[in-house]
Amino acid sequence: RFALASHFFWGLWSILQAKISTIEFGYLDYAQSRFEAYFQHKAQ
């Protein structure tokens, strides 16, 4: 029900974390997968 909003939110959060976080994590890869899921669900 709220899948689109969730994917979009976590995608944006990941992009922000990639810029400001000191923790090494694949934030941009995670953002990409979330936005791919967002657009996939949106197309359905």
C-alpha cells in the first residue's frame, strides 16, 4: 500500500547519507536499487 512512498523515501535518504555519513556503506547502490523498485512498482 505504501511501497512507492517507502522506496522513494529510502532512496532519498540513501543519497543524503552518501554525502554526509562517515560510515562506509554502499549508499548510492542502495539508493539505485530503491529507485529501481520505485519505478518498477509505479509502472504496474
